[in-house]
Amino acid sequence: MPTEFPDHSDALAKLVGEPSGPVELSPEAVNSAMIRHWVEAMGDRNPVYLDREAARAAGYRDVIAPQTMLQAWIMKGLRHTLDLEAARAAGTVASNDANSTMMALFDDEGRTSVVATNCDQSYVRPLYLGDRLLVRSSIEAISDPKQTGLGHGRFATSLMEFFAVSNEVAERGVSAEELVSQAELVGTMRFRILKFRPGTGATAVVAKPPRPRPAITEDNAFYFEGLRAGELRIQHCTDCGTLRHPPLPGCGSCTSLNWDYVLSAGKGEIYSMVVNHYPQVPAFDYPLPIGLIQLDEGTRIVANLEGDPESWAIGQRVTAEIRALDDELSLPFFHHDDMQED
Amino acid sequence: MTSHAFAGKVAIAGIGATEFSKKSGRSELRLAVEAVKAALDDAGIHPSEVQGTVTYGTDTNPDVDIARSLGFDDLTFFSRIYFGGGAACGTIQQAALAVNSGVADVVVCYRAFNERSGNRFGAGVQGRAPIANAENAHLASYIPVGLLTPAQWVAMAAARYLYSTGATSEDFGRVAVADRKHAATNPKAWFYQQPITLEEHQASRWIVEPLHLLDCCQETDGGQAIVVTSVERARDLRQDVVIVDAAVQGSAKGQDMMTSYYRDDLCGLPEMGVVARQLWETSGLKPSDIDAAILYDHFTPYVLYQLEELGFCGKGEAKDFIKDGRIELGGELPINTHGGQLGEAYLHGMNGIAEGVRLLRGQSYNQVEGAEKVLVTAGTGVPTSGLILGKDV
């Protein structure tokens, strides 16, 4: 039995719409030094970020910051982040803002792993040198639990609204909350994460089930026993010599009920074929090519075709390889007859 | 062969159906009861007069439960026919045999299921427990390989048909286009007002190559019932009389259930040939006497096979026969005027019989003017059956 985890749906629902934490002010104004580092790191040669003439020629009043730097102006740097993590680990910082509460609830639901899934930015106006940015973050959405490929998890979307004030206004010593009320919206960003239970993903949960079993009767047991012994057996009337497949208790040619079997050499030709797409049954891989093989001995057999579905066509020569799928079931798989390539 | 004893002496007196949906919200038994009641009402026969019932071997609704639900009196005939949709017209033959031999005066044939919201045939047989019996052993050749669904079983034959006859997927598509054209003007059809083009057929996704999605019939929740009685009795009832000119079953050498892959070739349906031979011989009619045909269309390829087996065209010639709207309303041989099982509903062929009746009563939404003889077929790829229905003259 998997571990039972609590369900915090109700508590999480109350967090939707709440501010993630306090409004934050960027440590410094939009400046050309950071822009230069960014465009060099990105390999962005657009001149409007550094060359005033080029910016004006493009219709801007001055050089602008690359739009995708929107969040970069707010970031406080690696040292700040490391110090904060250390303080949290030591228990010297109380984190009771909505974002911390949400993360703690996710962890308590067993969703301790995290992956960022989406980041969508939209821009209201370009950022110019001297703009001071403010960001107001809130929790926009928390999904119901979902089984994803990575694991059983919830998606959480944060909405970050970016505002700008002039550097002078920002330096007046007013609180960031108060500054926002006088500021101009310059862009937004939605950031979505998946918090999931480790080890509950597609590969962990849905191991490929074994192929469905054939019904075995006294009439067809010899055929499947033969495959387990590595033999492709064809039923043979011991009175008139007619071969038959699929197995039956009697001979349609002479009515005899006496039979044994002969061994097929596993060589033949594709008489007809299909490629299955839907429905997709977990025990099989799709697209799934299946052939109706005319064996050289004269009977036909339905079997899987190996390899690229596109490579198969009616009339092609094939050779069987008998393979054990598990202790119980072996089947013939047909591949292209190499001799035919000549 | 001479005429069958019942030919011309037995009639279809009533038809009744539920709505055709994807989620009925009712039990299969309730659908069966509603359809039977509607068919009896259509005929003007009280349920207490029913003496016989016929349904499919695959139907889950016991005749005795329907009998108790509707207050039937004593039953003297109850029968079932196996092989899935191949049973459709066979139920009418059973009823005709019973009525004409004096075993039962009024027989109700029915089929009802939640084939979309409940047990979906299109989902495949991979879940079937490998219990040791011959029906399951038949599937042993296909289940472990992954050949699991009716579409896949038909596609194996269809691929060879394309290879041998030079027909193309577009020829299959013309059947779908005709069906959907007719469904578009039938308010009872699921795809009412939703015709398709050949381009849309070609662009629809693969289900199993060489079959596109639009080569495949719907999955439907619903019920359909047909009331059979003597021509004499029918003439005293509510509706115009529709006469059973021929009702036959057919299974042929090398017959298998959906996977007759071991015959000399895969480009025919010899069991439909057996049906065709008897239809023409027992009715004394010929293909040119037929004003419209309801050809079983779970998957489009076998409609082409049927046109050939029934003698409407020669072997391998269906691809040419169906061109230029010949099988559409206004053409030489309109087929599936209700929209077929691609367009109206998949009721295992039973709704096709009802459409045959409507055409002869002048009640079809896509009426073929002056229709006097209509041919109806049942499930293909399996032991099957067929009807020729005629106007009372």
C-alpha cells in the first residue's frame, strides 16, 4: 500500500488570490551595465539595448532594456537566496507568507519534488534607463491533484505584476506597498510549477502490463506449447495430409479427426497487413504493424511485424523469430527476409 | 431453389426506436422496453397480443424481463441469433418462420444497448478472460498479437482488397460521404446537419491503416424493435403493410467470426454471396428491381464487397459503381438513406431494417419516390442475413 497523505484542498483553495509575499523594490534602477552583461551572455546583437542612436532610429526615446529582463531587475542575487535558505533550515526565519504556506502544504501532501513548467511574460511598455521596478506577486491558481507523467501533483500559478517608478520617487523613503499605488504597470509574468510526489510518475506507475493471454484448449495447446519450445507448429491431418491453421479438432478437407503437426520453417510472404493506431492498449507499442503471413508451407498466420511500420508492404518476404515474452507466452515475430534484399 | 414458404405471407407491421445518443442515462433493458413498446404502438398492437420474441445472442436483455415489463401474456416462441450484427435480418427470418408456421401470431424482434456509454465494442477484446472454450480459443490467434477490435479485423481484409482491386481509401470514403449526406437531412440521425467531404474523410486520423476514423461506424446508445405478423393481420392494423419478400441467412465455406483470413482470397464475403443467391432465388427479383438498399456499414470497405456479392456490380468493380453519386439519394441505387451506421446510429443493423420499412411506407426523411422493393443486409465479416422488403400491392 502506498503511504496515505493528507488532502489540503480546502486550505489551498483559501490561498488563491492571496499575495505571495510583500511587494519588492528592485535593488537598483535599470542600467546599462546589467543590460550589457545580459545581451553579451545571450548573444543578442540588437543595437537598441546599448546604442542610443539606434534606439531612437527604432522609435524609442532612449535605449531600452531587453523585455525578457523583466524579472531580472527584481532578483536579489545568489547570496541572498543562499542566506535565506540557511536561515530557514536553522529555523531562524519564520516563513508565514502565502507562498511559503502553499509550499508547506504541498510538502505535507507528499509533493516534495518541484519542476517549473511554464513562464509567460507580457509587456506593457519598454523599460528605460533609470526605471525602478516593483513587483507584486500573488497566487493565481492551484490545480486539483492530477496524475502527470512526472508524478501525482498539483500545478500552482503565480502572477507577478511589474510596476515602474522613477529612481527619484523610489528614493523618497516611501514603502514599496505605497510606491505601487503611484506606479505604472509595465508587464506581467505568470510562472507555473508542478509540485509532485517523487516516484509516482508514468514509468513508476504504469509498468507495461504483459500481453493479454490466449485461451488455451485441448485443440490449440500444441501450438502455444510449440512456441514455448521455439517451434512454429502447423496442424496436419494424418489421413489426407492437409495442413490447417488456426487449430481445429477436425479436417475440413476429409472430415478426419486424426492429426499431428509439422514444423514450419518460418518463411513466408505478407498476404495482407494493417497498422494499428487506436485504441492503444497498454501491453502494446503503437503504431503496431500486424501481418497476415502466407507461410511457404501453405497456411496463413496472423503475427506481429518487427521494426518500422512504414517499411512494410503486402508481398514482402518475411522470416519468423520466435521470442519468449515471459514464462508463459512465446510468439513468432516476423522481420524482413534479408535474403530478399539481393 | 423455390420460394420460402413464408415469402410474401409475412409482414412488418410496426417499428419503434428510442432516441440515438452517446449516453442514454437509462438501462439497456429500459431502452429495449421503450423500443418494443414504441414498435407495438406504431403497429397498433397491444403488448398482451405478443406471442414471440427474437433478439441477438449478444443482447443483454432477457425477453422475459421485457415480457414482464410490458405485461405480455403467454409466449410460445423465443429465439436468439448469434454472430453480432449478422443477426439483424435473421431475427426477421426467425419471426417469419414462426408466424407462417402458426407457432406465434405476433413476434417482436429487438436490439438495445448502451454501446457508447457502456460496453464499447470498439474498445477491443483484450480484457476477455482466457477461459477455455472454443469462442475464446478462436480469439487466441489475435489477442496476444494485438489484433483486438472489429475495425482491425476488417482492416486486414480491406488492405488486401485495396491491393488486389486497385481501389483506394477514397473509394471507401465515398461510402462515408454518402452516409453522412443522408444523415445530414435525417433529424433522428446523430450526425444530422453534419455532412462530410471526401477531403475530410482523407484528413481524418488513422484508426487502423487502411481505415480512417471516418471509415468507422459510430458507437451508439439506443434501442430498436420491429413487429412481425401475418400479411392478413397487418392489413387490419395501423400502418401501410410492408411485406417480407425474402428473409435469409448465410454462412459460407471457410467461415470464421470476423477473421475469415484463411480462404483463397480476402476480396469477397462468400457468406453475403449465400445471402444474395437466396434473396434473388426466393423472391424472383433481380438487382435492377431494387429501388434502395440498406447495406450494413460498420466499416466502409465491406459496403463495396456487398455491392459486388449482391450482384449490383461485378467483382472488383464497386469502386467504379459508387462514383458520381450512384449510391446517393437521386442516384441509381441510393443506399443507407437514414445515414447508415456511420451517420444515423450503430444499432447493430436493426435501425436499417426500420429505414427499409419507412421507405416502403413513404415515411423516410430521405424518401426514394415510388420505392417498391428495398434490400437490407446485416453484419458483414460474420455469418449474416438479408431481407427484401416490398410494398403491399
